[in-house]
Amino acid sequence: MAYWHCTIRGTRRLAVTIRQIAEATGVSRGTVDRVLHGRPGVKPEIAEQVRRAAAEMGFVPNKAGKILAAKKQPITIGFFLPGSGNPFFEDVVRGMRDAEQELKDFGVSVLLEEIEGFSPQDHIDGIHRLVEAGCTALCVAAIDTQEIRSYINQIVEQGIPVITVNTDLTDTNRLCYVGCDYNKGGSTAGGLLSMITNEPLHILIIMGSFKMKGHNERMQGFLQKLDLKRVPYEVVGLFESQDNDEISYTRTKAMLMQHKEVNCVYITAAGAYGACRAVQEMEYEKRPFVIATDDVPGTREMLRAGVVNFTICQEPYQQGYRPVHIMFDYFMADCKVRPAGFETFTVIKIPENLD
């Protein structure tokens, strides 16, 4: 497809509009707008076509207009994460800070509140500190309990929009969710395992927290896929690691000593390094299958050592980057257009594609 440029006397380029890009690419103006503002819902090949056309036609976003609009309502986004001590969230924070840097000229700033653990009161207190600090919007990764859900709905009623990040909350008035499809991640793990073996499985499942919606969905997707593939299995052990390697190590070691028949360990959240240390210390004629979650240093080490068979990842950088941009676009649209959210890719990693 040929693209064109508007020029006057061969020297000065006229401003290219979204309408012109839509006409040149044969898509709707709404589709062009979504692509140029980084919103989801457009096929990758169409998005690439629009971006290429915009670049070749010399499209320049109306940055000055957005700056003027944004300065009338500076946006302070509070970001709450249960990420203290969990290396997974380092990339979430990196994405969040990159987005903040890109939008700082528009009056956007991000205030981060990180805690450790899954106490409902600690989560409420952490989110409350962001509200008290005057945040005009919130991005929240929190446990899915009634106390948290009620508190989030109260915040929304006060006029503070909320995007759930990394893990969703049930029956809340949040704007949208940015993160992975946990059920799909668990299903992917179960599907891959069914391709490796059809022997009866005696599974130890290590959860981060029973209170995290995503962790439960991963486990459900995993077991449902094994059922669908008719892989015989039993769950011989299930416990919370609190996303802590030392807890994971101690509890895994005890479970493996008690259940010598375990031949599969599925880790639905953090704590993989601790669990793998326990597996390494056991004497096996045939080492159990070990399935981990996410790409963090300890898991990478255990992949290279041959302890972890594969890990299912979820683009943490995007989980920090996207919600900041989505919230900014929401305010720029005068809070009239409810955003669609953003689903990150489910990524399979093995030693051969770690780098």
C-alpha cells in the first residue's frame, strides 16, 4: 500500500490527521486512535500497518494541546503493590516509572506504595495511605477479600478511579484490569505437562496466597486442563508460600519427606527458588517435574540447573507501563470513556529461550 505526504510548495508539511491515516490504511478513525494511543483491541498486523502509515505520513501527536489540558488537572496516580521482597514486581515498577517519565510533561506523577505479605488490613492501610496522600487515581494489586472489595468500591464512590493490576478483584467497580489471564497460564502449564507425560501424577501445589484471585485461577486452569487431557492425577499437598522463598523451602521439604510419591511440583507464584532447593536436596531415581511461574533470577538459575522444566511468564513490565497510560487517557477523555483494559501475553520459557 502506498502512503502519501501533504506538502506546500514542496517544503512545508501540513499536519496529518487521524482521519487521513484512517483513509490511507482503510480502517476506522476509532481504530487509528486506539493504535496511536497504545490501547488494546486491534489486531497486531493492523496496528503495525497504522503505525507505519503514521510514521511515513509524518503524524505528530498534538502534545501541546494535551499538555495544556493536563495542566488544568495534574494527575497523581497511586500504585499499590504487595511486592516488597518479590523480584517479580521489579519489572512492574520499571514499567510504571518509564510511563511516568513519558507523561511527566502532561502533569502525571506516580506515588508507589509497596508492602510485604497478604494481610487484608495491611493492604487496606497501604491503599489508604495513597488516598490520604491526595492521589487522584489508583492502580492496585491486592488480595481478593470482601474487606478489600468493599474498600475499593468506597474509594470509587469518592470519585477516585481504580485500575486493578497484575491480579483482578471480584465484583468491584474498578475501571478495568491490566494483567495476564491466570486461568490461561495455568491451562498452558497443564497442557504442556500433558504433552510430556501421561503417567499418573502425584502433585504438590505451592500457592503464593489463597487470597489472591490470580493464584487460585492458575491452579484451577492447571487442574482443569489435566482433566480435559485425561491425565490421571492426585493433589497430595497444597500450601501457601506467602511468596517467600524460605517458607517455600521449609514447607516443600516437609511435604516431600512426607509424600515420597510426589512426581510433580507446580508453583503458582513466587517461592520457586526455595521449593527447588528442597527438590535438589531430595534423593530421587527420577526427579519430579517442576513447573514454575515468572522469569526471576532464582527461577532462571533453577531452569539452567535442570530443576525447573519450564516457567510460565506474564510480561510484568507491561503491567506497570500500561495502566499509567490507560489512566492518563481516561482523564484526557474527561473520564467519559471506560477503558477496555489490557491482557498481557502468556509466555513459555525454557533454558534455550531465557536470553
